[in-house]
Amino acid sequence: MVNIPVPAVAVPAPAPAPAALPTGAGSGVTATRPSGGLTVSHDVGRSVRVGWHGAELFEYVYTPQEPRAESPRPYLHPIRTLAGNVVSLYRPHNHLWHKGLCFGISNFGPYNFWGGSTYVRGHGYRSLDNIGLVAHVDFPALHRDTDAVRLVERLRWVGPDGDPVVSERRRLAVSVWANLSAWRLQFETVLRNDTDQVITVGSPTTQGRENAGYGGLFWHGPRSFIGGQVVTPDGPGADELMGWRGPWMGFVGRHDGLGPPAALASTLVFRDDQAFLGVPTRWFVRTEPYACLGPAPFFDREYAFAPGTELRLRYDVVIADGERDVAGCARLADRAGLTDLLTGEPLDQRS
């Protein structure tokens, strides 16, 4: 195992940051290549890039510089398949706060950690002075071995007045399934309510807007994916699957350019780890007017986030070349469900 230099980065907010862990020092860009083909490069103070045999799979930007109105928070973009096709979009002109793959919640008590307007029952979308940001604190761990890259990050959710709202411990892990022309991202977040109040976590749907239950891990696909196909264990579909409940959901999209049809299609499969909230999640998905997908644990049910307690969520995202049918998506989801990539242990042996 090789450790990558991970000096602490100051939190861009008035709230004091926790003391940095002794994870080393350095500056500039550091890069390593394991024998297994995975690469990792750390542009200290800005982003981490993960690649496969020299080709970049994604960039994880942990100190975004976007306007406060967009609720700046870490995101993955661009995201690529093993063949190099880009499957994410950054700041679409009609939804500037959408950035590749990121984690955010619009109705988080009185706060908006999503960006844009906030949906308020009886009033619709309103521009409020309630937008917070998610600030990087440090990387207690960032390393790779022959089969995976693993990252541990501490973050702080800061309200518009600069007060700390949530402390977060986030873990990302990446592995490549070359025999399946796919790679896997495991995303886990543990949120702690640092206020002295119960935070009611919901969505525009819990505030009264039908089929607008977005919030959580969220992906915005490229424009060429508009009109793509949604895949569930029950079969394929499209926007009628908004709010569908189940263990996983896939999205098949097509790319512009020259080449055989098989080379101009990609598939993403999202899998929810149901061990934490205990029920299959509902899914927010659209193929029109833009392509997006995400597990939505607060779609139509509010969560009372008590002071000092923790909320844990975990998901897998599999990015695959080619168009996968129901059986193909199920194979990817099932394989992701075999092993906890963060620990290397079988999922059925977790404590």
C-alpha cells in the first residue's frame, strides 16, 4: 500500500476547523502508479484524480470555487468510462448547482445544501438566504494498493451565517473490473448533527411538490444522454419510474461521435446499501429534459436528525462501457453487493 501526501486544507468559513491529523505534508501535485494499473494524483488544495493505466477515470474536486448561491460542495467531474467516454456534466446552464456526481440536500431543516431556490410548502420555490456550503477539512487517509484506491475525508457543513451545522466523515473507494469493461465507486457518508436542534431532513416533495424528491447522492449526465433508458430489476423504462422503490437503478445513454453503436453507449448502475436505513430507497430519475439519477432517501418521508446523532448512507456506482440490459445491470449491481470495497470484507460479514 502506498500513501499519498495529504496535508490539511483550511476550511473557507468562520467556524474553527478540527485539528489536522498527522497525515504528512507537501505541496503541488503528487502521483503514484500501482502495479495493478490504478493511478492516483493529488493536486494539493484542489482535487484528487484517479486513473487506469494512465487514462483518467474521474477528478474529485474537494475545494470548489463556485458562487455561494450554488452551495459549493465537493463533486466528481469529469467522470469517464474505461474507454474514455465522459458520462457527467458540470454546471448546466439551467441548473448551475448540478455538478457531475455530488452529495447535497435541498431541504435540510432551515438550510439549503443543494443550491438554487428552496421549495417551501404553500409558496413554491423561493430565493432564500439559507444556502450553506460543504467545506473540506482534511484527508485522514488517501492511499492505493494493487486493487483499489481509498480516500477518507473530513468535511464541515456550514450555514449561511458561518455556524457549523454538520460534521461529515466521507469515504470513497475505487476498483476496476476490466473483465466487465466497468469500474466501481463506493461512496459512504456519516453525517453528525452538530447543532442543538432536531434537523428535519426532507425534499421538495415532503414540502408538497409532487415527484420532486431529490436529495442525496445525485448524478447529472451529459446532454447526449437525454432520452436515455432507465433500467430496474423490474425491467426498462423512462420517466414513469420517478419515485420507483428498489435496491438498484441503471441508466443507459448514448454518446455523440463516430464509431459502432456499442462503442457509443455507456451504462451507470447505482446500488443502495439498504443496511443503514433498513428499507429500499426511492429513486429520483429523469430522461427529459435532462438526464439525472440518484437514490433519494428523503423522497417522500422526512427524517428527524436529532442533535449529536449520526446518519450513515452508503452507495455503489458502477460505470460501464456499452449498453447493458436488465440482466447486465443486475450482474453489475450484484457484484457490487458482494464486497465492502472500503474494508475488503464480504458485505454479509459486516458488524
